[in-house]
Amino acid sequence: MCGRGVCAIDIDGVLVKPGDRYLCASTHDYLYGVEARNAGLEAVSRCRDRGFRVYIVSGRSLRCLESTLGVLESVGVVFDRIYLRDASRFRSVVEFKVSVVSDLASRFDCVEVHDDDPDVLRAIKRVLHGYRVRLFIHVDDRYSEF
């Protein structure tokens, strides 16, 4: 049983389907469109049902916050906090996500991580060995424990 828990969940490839891309005007980064992934939405719902907080942890640029919030709203994701990458502090998405999840693991009894990048999950597993962290890999519209 877990006390205070948090679900750290990615956006692209987890909550929304990769596919049509659009340009974030403030960064000129291409972002994915707004077709929801049922498996990602189910993971959020399952975490909420367990009393976990839901934190979005995405490699999207912090400068794309407004458009990212629009995407999350359009697919109906209710979350407690959002972490987007500040490119001036974190060059790599992996480094950023490991940093955020490490901080969460120090503050919560249990952390559940949902991502579609096995490199991210491997890095988290390596750094947080021994913490109560469960990792889930999302492939297409399904997920399994990593």
C-alpha cells in the first residue's frame, strides 16, 4: 500500500497520439496534435482513483506552455501540476525528466511514471533504484510495466 502518491505522465505518445504536428509560434518547435490516447487517459483515471496526484512531465519547451495547456484541455486531462523543460537549464529531455522524477521521489511515498521513451525510463530506473517508483512504457495505445 502506498501513502502519498504521484503519477508523472508524459504528453506526446502517452496522452496524445503522435501524428499531425503543429508549430509552437514562440519556439518554432513542432508539437503533436490533439488526438487523445485512451491508454494514457485510463492511466490518469486509475492514478486519480488511487488518490495519486497527477503531474504532467513533458520535454516540451516551457515557452510552449499556453499551447500545451490547450492540448491538455482539449483531451480532457485534469492534472495538479505541469513540468515543462526549460531549455536554458536542461539540454536533454532525459536529464530533465530524471531531475523532476528524482525530486518527486524525495517528496512522495510512491511515484508512478508513464512515458513512451525507453531511454527515459531506463535512466530513471538507474538513478532511482531502491525508491518506490513504478515505471510504465506506452506503445501505441497501450501500456505495460517497464
